[in-house]
Amino acid sequence: MSAAPSGDGWAVRTQGLTKRFGTVAAVTDVDLEVREGERYGFCGPNGSGKTTTVRMLLGLVLPTRGRVELLGADVPGDLARVLPSVGALVEGPAAYGHLSGRANLALLDAAAPGPGSRRERRARVEEALEVVGLAGVGRRAVRGYSLGMRQRLGLAAALVRRPRLLVLDEPTNGLDPQGIRRVHDLLLDLSAQGTTLLVSSHLLTEVEQLCTRVGVMDRGRLVVSDDVAALRAPTGRVLVAVDDPTAARAVLGRRVVGGHVVEGLGERLVVVGSPVADVVRDLVTAGVAVQEAVAERRTLEDVVLERTTAVGEDR
Amino acid sequence: MSGQAPALAAVVGVELRKLAARPRTWVTIGMLCALPVVVAVLLSVTEVAPRPGAGPAFLSAVLANGQLYPAAALGIVLPVFLPVAVAVVAGDAIAGEAAAGTLRYLLLRPVGRTRLLVAKLAGVLAFTAAAVVAVTATAWVAGVLLLGDAPVATATTTSGSALSTGELLWRTALVMAYVTLSMTGVAALSLLLSTLTDSPLAAALGGLGLLVSSTVLVALDAAQGLRDLLPTRYWLAWVDLFRDPVLWTDVQRGLLVQGGWVVVLLGAAWANFTTRDITS
């Protein structure tokens, strides 16, 4: 596709990225690193600096300090060279309301024509509409589109160039469950073909399902940047649901080696310091029926809530 | 083209397509054309023309020959109607895209900021030229149908000598060009404001503010020192193109003044737009 510069394995790399609007520090010393081919989730509360960071990556907002490298190219210096390889959805889709979705894509594409003949470009527009499920809407003006349709049109616009890097802000905003599933499948499919994804989202479950790595912003700083698997490693606690909690407590309390119950909520017990298998074996041996036993993992939500400022605090 | 910024021509083409696809463009041009037609109808029904020297320049002459009417029609829309339309289109240029959110997607294509600004300017000029051509054409038809159709030989300059058809044509063409270029000052200010605000309305009103202030100051004796620098100062100099021989002095000054405003205002627009954070 586009002959963009090679990224030395990095799709996105920032060093000390800082942005002040007047006296307000929107983003402070962010070192964001996204490897090529990775699916990176970008989370954080409202006003944490996510969008400003994304805008700086794409050259819309100019950094006060720090460096941005996109697919190995310097931003904003080499923007014109690198942007053809990047597809983006920033703060919601936008289109000319009096034109059809197809006309909108054709117009955007004509403003900075991609490679190939006119017919090939038209075919790419059709393909992009097809993959987001908008091929059938015909000549209807965007003005009459639903929120979900606009969102899908925005995605199509990002996909027309078959980019190497997709930067998507809230990609499933306004979509119904089927639409969300469809977009997730599409993104995973693109990722399997080698496209790098940088997805910023409030929906932590979405990031959990979609992404392999996650970065969390809080008050302008990148406070977490880690593999989803590492963040979601077992906590060492085992959650057990039993028919008879009293008996279960007694059984586990008699154990010489192994964990003990730290708390119980009705029929659910939390056991610390013992693998699931040992807990289940001891309970079953003692004749206590086990309905469910699972090693506790933290959700991404737990991680994000723990590392970021609670809502309502000064931000 | 891959991996490179697009040619300017592509961006200008897209701008022109966007303007042409917008109903507002044609409604505005239609309204611009309607006013001279209404004036022509009133003149032909009443046969009452303003006294020479009073009312819109030139109108008194057109009762005798409708072929002079295109120039008179341009004189009618020049002081207010045309600059208002130009300010609205120019004010919408960047701010309208920002308000709609399409500005960021254009820049991400990527359309370079300088290219986009130049393309927007080309779009505004094309709109102005199209409006001027449309007004001239409708006024010619209205003039020939409704007003005096005395032979061309009797079409006279304001100096009293006769005009041949050929002379009438090139003089009218010069007036069209001069009127179009006279709008560039207002267009440039609205375009500058359009890069400063995300509100198309504010940008258009700013351009109109310049128009009104300039008109007031030109008429004010106390502003004599400034007067010759004001953008509307030489707007009516198009009448000189119908003198015999053509009186070029004020036309040239008018073009120089517009040029000065355009260079300063567009320079500022460029400096602002290429270094500004796009947060819309």
C-alpha cells in the first residue's frame, strides 16, 4: 500500500509529550509506545488528556514540548508523508450533511487522492462502505443518518486508505449490540492482517475484549502502560460458592497448610493463599458441595479505578 | 501520489465541488440576480429614472439603452448585497468546516493547511466571479427585454461619446473583473476571522463590520487621512471604465488598495492557521 516510512517496529512513540493550553497542563510528560501490529487500548477518565494526546499524535494539536513519532516519521514535520498510512476517527464522526455517505467518502478521497486509478479509488470507497455495512443506504443524505450510521461512516472514512495504523476514538459509540460485535470482529480481522490499532475508549470491557496492551491516562499523565494479561493476572484469591458456608468455613479453618477464609458474603467465600484445586479438593473431601470456584482476576475497571482519580476530585 | 501531499488542484477541485453541491450557493446567487431584475421591472414600468448624479451610478442612462444595464446592475449589488454574500461564504470557509467537525478529517487526509487555505480562497473568488457573471447575464437579458433597445451606436459613455458593441463588451468585462477584485478585501478579512473562530457567523459579521466601518469612514471628512486606504474607497471607480477615454487612476488605486489588504490579511490568516491547534 502506501510507501510510508518504516517504523522500526514502533507504530507510535512519544517522548516527554507535553501540552499546555495557557496555564492549564492538559498533557504532561507522556511516553506512549505502541508496537506495530499491536492492539493498544487507551483509557482514562474524561478530561484526562486522551483526546489531546491523540490530536498531538495526528498533528492537529502542536505539542508544547516533547517528540512524536508515527510509523517512524517525525510529527508534525513529516505529517504529509505518514498520514496516508493512518486512518483516524477523532472525537466522533463528521460529514457534510447534504451529501450522501458515498459522496462524502469520494470527496474526502479526492481531496488527497490515494494510489490507483479513479476506478480503483471508487472501488475502495465501495469496499469501505461494504465492510461497515453501509453499502445499501444508496443516495440518502447523511443529514438523515442515525447516530450509529454516522459512526459507521466515520469508520469507513478511516478505512478507505487501508491504513497501517488505525487511531480510533470511541469506535463503537452509538452502535447497537450487533453493530458493536460487527465492529469488534472487523477490527480483530484488520489486526490479524497486520493493522496496528490504537483504540481510545471509556468502555473498559471493550478495551479488555479488543486490546492486548493498555495505557491509562490520569490528569494528563500516562499512569499505566502494560499488557492486559499482566494487569489481569490472578490476584491470588479464590472465590468459592458453596451450599453451606458455615461448614465450608469450618473445613477451611481446620486446614493446617493452605489458605484461610478472609471474608464471606452469603454463600460466597474469599480464600487467600491456596490454589483453586486445593480448596475444591478439601471442601469436596469434607462433603461440602461446591457450586463454583474460580481464581480471582482483577478487571480492567478495577485497575483503572485504582490508578486514577475518583470522579469529583479536583482534576 | 502515494505518501505525498496532494496537488493543490485536487484540493481546489474538491472545494469547488463542495460549493457547487451546496444549495445555499445557488440561492444566494439567485437572490443577487433577482434585485437588478426587480429594479429593471420598476424602471420599465414607471420609466422614472434617478436624476443623473443621484441614486445608483449609471441608472439614468439605462432607460435609453438596456445593454448598459449589466454594468448598472453590478453597480446596484456592489455596495451591500455582493459583499454580504462574499463575507458569508468566506466566513464559512474554515469556521464552517470546524463547526461541522470536517476540518480535522480534511487535515488528516492529509490536506496541508496552506493548501486548504489557498483552496478556500480560490473557492471564495470562484463564488464571487460566478455571482458577478450571473448578475451580468441576467441583467443583460432583463435590460434587453425590459429597457430601451436603442441601437448600440447610441449607447454612450458617461462622457457622451458613442460606444461600439465591441467597446461595450470589453468595458463590461473590465467592470466585472474590477467588481470581483473589489470584493477580495472583505473576503480576506472574513477568511482571516474564519481561521480565528469556530463560528462561521462571527467570521462573516466581522467581514461586514469592516465593510460598514469603511463605508462610514469614507464619507467622514475627519477621516480624510485614512480614506484612501479604506477598502471601499475606490469601489465606485468602475464608473470610470465607462468614460472616454477610460480614466484608469482610481481603478488602479482601487486595485492597489485591495491588494494591500489582501496581502496583509491573508498573510495573517496563513500565519494563524498553519500554527494553530485544531481542537474542533
